[in-house]
Amino acid sequence: MRKYIFVVGGVISGVGKGITTSSIGKILQSHGYRVTAMKIDPYVNIDAGTMNPTEHGEVFVLNDGDETDQDMGNYERFLGIPLTRDNYMTTGRVYLSVIEKERALAYKGKCVQVVPHIPYEVIDRINRAADHAKADIVVIEVGGTVGEYENILFLETARMLKIRNPDDVLFAIVSYLPTPSTVGEMKTKPTQHAVRALNSTGIQPDFIIARSNIALDEKRKEKLALFCNILPENVISAPDVDSVYDVPGNFEKDKLGEKILKRLKLKSRGKDKSWNEWEGFVRKVHRAKDTVRIAVVGKYFDTGDFMFADSYISVIEAIKYSAYAQGKRAELVWLSAAQFEGVKPPLSELATFDGILVPGGFGTRGIEGILNVIRYAREHKIPYFGICYGMQLAVVEYARNVLGLKDATSREIDPKSSNLVIDIMESQKEVLKNGKYGGSMRLGTCPAVLKKGTIARTAYGVDNIDERHRHRFEVNPAYIERIEKAGLVFSGTSPDGALMEIAELSKKDHPFFLGTQFHPEFKANPLNPHPIFSAFIKVVGAQKKTQE
Ligand code: GLN
């Protein structure tokens, strides 16, 4: 019998629903069950690919090329399994398929209604994802918070699913308990209201995951239990933690796994070795001491008066995994690309860092700043790692300042330039002409072949790799020979040799200057740090020693 766990949010967003979903999945997996995780995004967008990262966070790309919510990255990292487009849905996606079915007469003359046809479609999609993953248990995160208009149909879906299968459907609400500084006491009222809002949709939560800055005391546990119709032992205290990777262990201290299994009428099959591996990783996180400082130079940080690192969450995690594996703690400093533009950019500030990373990006804002940063890293031999745009711009910088092509650029930046060293991919020309931007980049896993004797080949230890992509532009084939003659090596290419996938400087020219056209961060995993990130961190750490 298949089991369904719905994770919903209360009071405010951003308190860790995604981490809760991932952690519940991880725990049940370690109890011997096959688990998959899904995200329901209430947006009308078909996917996250058309949303600005400062609005919605990182766009996480799956093997099959689906452009999804960053929580999908958390699920993959915690569960250690690749997900597919079946695991992600938006309001837009659900409506689109219902409308397409209606046009194809699939409803056989019936009046197609918001209820029940939209919930039926959602249930079909949940089952499809579970079938695909052969999952015993599917953990479904409903985006947004209860009481919002946007996710009401998804809650209705969950309610309908439970009517027929009361023992197989479970609800957990992740809710926030504030401690206002003027009061000095943790308040349960907003969560009581959130549970009431959930009740009004016909749903009674089985568990309250109580998020707060400190642990919940007995008094508040009992209060929540009493007013929310829940057993006190099913109110789980979830205080802020140093590392999100502590969360599964903390839940298990409260025996959340066994409680969930009992409620679903399942038995633990005994903790398997995946739990030991996980705990081993968590120990490494806590043990890591020696700090390396890395500047991340990008453009999707500023939102109003705040800095927002979520746009690059997978990059951040990937750096950390490689650092932990080497007993190091990575201190990441966000630098806005725009500050390095103008007549006297403060480039010498960069000398204080052990390494510099430029992640992916789009458009023209901040680009000259990034080019200045890359030049500084290259000339001052600071380890440099460029991802996607960060690789393309390294090629542009090299063409300008080493090859002497002063107006070298990418078509994305200045289509009128006479030296487009980065140009639109052949396959993308039609797309741009027709304005069909959504889901149409070069997306998802593509193979690449590595050149012997290069940094990339040494790091991976194999000749053939598969990595995930998300881009429209490429290194212009007309310039490859000249660029290579000037010393930049294309150490990874598509198997037919047409697309340049990795660019690097040889070790004799620079300790580490490497860019990837793909996004290695999407495949980095706590238990399997990514080889390129690890190679970067290794050099970053070694450089630091020589500075001390
Ligand atoms: N803007 C570049 C392109 O479309 C790079 C994309 C990226 O960094 N993800 O090719």
C-alpha cells in the first residue's frame, strides 16, 4: 500500500519546509522504505525557469532538463536519488494538462470543473511520480503557507486523497513560533491560527513541526497540543540549528520516524547503513575547522536592502561538501558584480580571498565588473572557478586581454561586436526568433569527453562524464583554434567535439583557472562531493597555507 505524507507551511514561508520534507524522507529511507519527494509550487508559471532568481531563488535543473524549485535540490541531496519532471508541479502545469486533455476530448463530454478535475489531475501526477520511483512512501511539499488563496486546490487534493485512504495519508504542518523581543516569551497563537486555517480546508494535521529560534518548552508543547487537537508527543520541537544537515538527527531524537511509521501503520525495517553514512557526514560538518575564504561574485544577491544567497544555494552547498570532505570550513563572501565596474574598481580587495567563484547568470548587468574580477584572478594567480556564464566570461576575458581582441564579447552582451567569441548555439536560433523562451535552453544532462593530462581529467579520474546544463550560448567554434593557441585549453568537449564544455589554464600557467559550461553544483552530494569542486578547494586550501 502506498503512503502519502503532505508537508504544509504555517505562519510564514522560509522556515524550512523543504528541509523538513527532505529530512522526513531521509529518515523513512533509513528505516528501510523506498521514498520519493515532490514539490508543488502554486505559481502559474509552468516551471521555475522563467522566474528571476531574486524572486524565487535558484532554478534547480534535473537530469531530464526540468527547471524546478530549489527545494528539489534539497531532496536530491538528502535522499541521494535523482528526481524527474514528474516530481515537480506548478498550478500552471496542472491546468495546462487539464486544458489539453479537454481539447483532446479526454473528458468525454463531461463538464470539466476546477473541483474535482484539478485535484484528480494532481493525484494522478503524485501517483505517476511514485510509480516512476517505485516508492512506498511519497513526501509531498505544498508550497506557500496555509490560508493563502494560491494553494487551496492542492490542500483540497490532499483532503480528497485522505477520504478513501485514511491510514495512508498523513499531514505535517511546519509552523513558526515567534519570540518577540518586546514580550520575551515564545508565542503559540500564530500557529494556532495556522492550524485553524488548515482545519477550515477539512484537514487535521497529525504532526506540528514547531520552528523557532530556540527549543520548545513543555508548557508550549501542551498548549499547542490542547488548542490544535494533537497529542503533545506529536508536537516536534525544531529549533534553529548550525547546519541543515542536523535536522534529520534532531527529528530522530524525538523518534519522529517511528511515530510517522506507526501513524501510517508501518513498521521500521531497522535502520540501514545509509543512516550511518549520513551521521558520518554530519560529524565531518561539525569537525571541520580550518577556514578557507571564497568570494562568490554574482548579480542575484540584492533584494531591497537585503542580500539573498538562495539564488546560488546549490553552488554554496557544493563548495561546502568538498570543504568538509577535506576537513575545511568554507567561508563564503557575496560580492555584487556591479561594485567592480567603473574607473577604479576595488579589485585589490580580492587579494584577501583564497579563491574566487563566478556562478551562472544572464544578461548584461554587472558583466564588466565580472570581467575585471576574472582578469584580476588570472593575473594574480588566485584560484578561479567559473560556472556557465562564469566560464563564458573567462573565455571573453582571455580573448580580450591575452589574445588582444579588445572588443571580444558574447552575443548576449553586445550582438554588434565584431568578435563574438561566445555566440548563440545553432539550435537556439529558431527559439529566439520565435520568442519561445520557456523551457527551451540547452537543458539537463549531456555527455562530455575529457582531454588527457588536464586538471579536469585528473579531477574526475575518468574520460567520459555526464553533467547538467542550462544555457543558450556557447564558445564560438570560429575562435577555438586561436584561443587554444594563446594558451587556454578546452579540456572537455561534447563527444562530437563541437561544443566546448570545460576551459582551463594549465597548472604551469595558473594554480587553478577553470570554467565549466555545465553546472556541476547540481550533481554535488553530501556523501559524494563533486570532483571539480573538490579540486578547486584543494588548491584553495594549499594556496592559503603558503600565504600563512
Ligand atoms: N547566459 C549564459 C547562456 O545562456 C549562461 C547561462 C548560465 O550561466 N546558466 O549561455
